[in-house]
Amino acid sequence: MRLSITWPRMHQMLRGALPGYCAFCLARTVAGQGWCHACFVEMPWNIKSCRHCANPLHERTQALCGHCLRKPPPIRHTQAAFLYQAAITELIHDFKFNASPRAGMLLVELMLTTVPRQPGAALLAVPMHPVRARERGFNQAQWLAEQLARRTGLPLLQAECHKLVASQRTLNRQERAANLRGTFRMASKTRALPAHIMLVDDVVTTGATGNALAEVAIDAGVERVDMWAAARTPLGDN
């Protein structure tokens, strides 16, 4: 398969690809497109997923995963067209940890290939604590949201992360939710909020971060909160 290549090779391609060439295999592409048709087809698509959290579903007749059936989340719909696997993982890593603008623009273009059917009236990036932002150099969710706002014409709302929480990587769903309690607030300059907004992030894992921010937005007067992410980490029906 064209996309079964090592991370060092993928990183080299992402850094070296020129306009008119596929970032994943360096084949020629149509003008203005960052990938070839073959690589686009072979992306790890999230074809059938839970309506609320975008976790992949095994049964095509299902609409919700077991967790969302037992405890419906505040996020009504999550749009995550890809799984956090293979080339998408490598693309997000290059964007997130190497601050590659090429990788970031490819993610934006890929997200725009599956625009949510009900995009809401505004976008809201998942905020990052200033200390974390300084360590990384930027907030990847804010960058994606700014690019998507320019492309879609939707206004961009602002929220703040005022609590420096421990890393979420080793925590389970319940621990993540507890870790995030009291972390977010809407920006002080934000006035009247629209009834329907859409959060923006790069990857949804358990959904705890998005749900914590959604609860804050709902408390501030928003009626419906959706999520638009580049990818979803498959967790199984738990």
C-alpha cells in the first residue's frame, strides 16, 4: 500500500513535498491539491461512527456507542472523518510537535473534504493553558480553528484554559473528566453566544476535553455544541 511507509520517510516527504506533488507519495497531483487520489482513498477513514463522540462502531445499524448510550455527552455530534492511525497520525505529529505549516494546511484541507452538515453559527477552539502553549510554541487547535474560520466564513469565539492540568495521555475516561473539572471558561470579552457552536480540535481521544468545554459553553447560554476534529482515536465500545 502507498501509505505503509515509516515515520522518518513520511516526515521527509511532508517537509520536502512541493506544490503539485502528493505529500504522502510524491506523485503528481492536480493543481492546488496536496495529495493524489490513491493516497486519499487509502487514508484511515472513520466510515461508521457514533453520532455523539465519533468512536468507530462495529455494527452498521448502531447510531451510538455503548458509552454514549449509557451517559449521553453534552456534545451532540462529532465530525471526525479519519481515524488517528497510519498517515493521519504522522501528519498530526508533524503539525503538533514540529509546528509544520505544510502538515497543518494538509489537515485543514482534509477536514474541509467532509464539512459538517450542520456547522452551527460559530467555531470555538479547545484552548490551551499559556504555560503549555509556551512549551509547544502554539495551540494547534486554535491554529486549525483560525484556518477553518477563514475558509468557512464562520466567526471564531474564544475560551480560556485557566487551570494547568496534568498530562491526559495516561489517564482513562473517568480520570480525564475529573482532571479537567473547572479548567475552562469563556473569554471575558465574549458577549452574546449563538445557539449552536462547533468546537475545533486536532484529535478526539475519550472526548473528555471537548465535553468539559461544551459544558462551560452550555452554562454560558449555548443550546447545542458539536465538535469538528481531524481524527478520532478508536477506543472500542466501552
